[in-house]
Amino acid sequence: MTPGISDLFAAKLVECCNRNCPAIRLNIEQDLSVRLVRRISADDTLAFALVSGMECDASQSLISIPLAIEQLYLVGPRLSAALSDPVRFFHLNSLKLIMLGIGDRHRSRGLKYELEVEAKRQGISLDFCHEMQSVTAVQDLIERDIGFGILPFGAVRRRVEEGSLKAFRIVEPEVCREIRLVRSPRHQLAVADRAVMKSLLHLAIEETRKEGGSLHPIARPSGSRSPDLESRNRVGETSGHHAIGL
């Protein structure tokens, strides 16, 4: 799982498996979406991963199950007096932005790319001052008033509740990402793998039903089925939700 997704699902998944399938021993790894997708694509030992949809659009060989849309927030230091909630996208041009990523200049997609596309459409430029491979490092720099981050609320919830960081909704447009469960069609799933996947799907549905939560259901054409373990949606298909950073 990615760091933000892990904060939402990891502990709940362990509780769920302990309750419903206590014989299963979980091994949950945390990494950035782009690296998890590369490992799945290379037929690594990973059975499946929860990743950001935009990060895996470059690979057309994976089986992908869309789970939810997650809203991303502008995250600033505790004393962000000049900003009010919500923040219009246009106002990001006045901020120094610390991005979560791997610093790969050859990547053509991802959140940074989508932000740049929208900024160009609005006639502004964005100042990406640093790029970190750790959510903790991004938050530490924000606390030191070095810049602002654009992160899922799940990744910063604790520090926001403690009062060391502030989170602002971004509007006109919203900045979102699609959470997907991806796996390789070459990897044979064990019975335990399928049980864990089923638990994850139920957890995702529960999170999208929470009032005021950061996850929202994916808009689906009328008459379409909910995602299941045999879904064969290829990475890169659209979900019907239009926002930056899917």
C-alpha cells in the first residue's frame, strides 16, 4: 500500500483478518505507487497492491479494480494565517510546493504532471521546490514552514488533529486521485490472497459511506456491477470522475 492508503486501511485490514480468517498471516509493505506498480508489472512476489490510479496508467498489462476516489488536500504549517478553507487552485501559484515522489524526470504521468497541466490551463506556474520519497519527510518540512504539500488526508490526519499541521480543501478544480487494487494476470492468487482482497473491497465500500470522509464512491454507468475479484478493467480506463490527479 502507499503511505496514505496504508493509514486508512492497514490496521483495519489486520483487525478484519484476525476476526474472519485468523489463520492468515499478513505481510503489508508500504511504498510509493510508482514503485509498487513496477514490482507488480515485473511479476514480483507481491500478490497485489493498493495504488494511485494515475501512477499505473503507463502499464496496460495489469488487472485493475477501481475502489474509490480520494480527495487530496493542501497541507500547510500550523500558522497558515494567509489561507482560508477552501483554497482555489489558482492560489497555489503563490506557494512553494513539496511533492511526494521519486524525482524521476522521465515519468510522464503522476500528480505533479496533472498539476502542471491544470496550472497551464489556468495561465499560472507552480513552484515545486522539493520532492521527497517519504510522507514523514514532507510533513516535517511543512512543519518547519519550508513549503506546502498536496497529500491525502489519511496521511496527515494525526498531525492535523494534534494541531501541528493544517489541511485545506482545494477547489476549482478539486484535486483527487483514484485508488485502485492492481495485480498481475500472471500471478496465481491463493485462497488467502482472495480472502484478503475481499476484505479490502468491503473496507473500501465502508469508507466511502462515511459522512464527511475523504473517500468517495466511483461514479459508474447505470446497470454496471460493483467491482469484484474477477474484474478485468485494464489500467488506464476512466471512471467517469473528472478531477485533477486521478
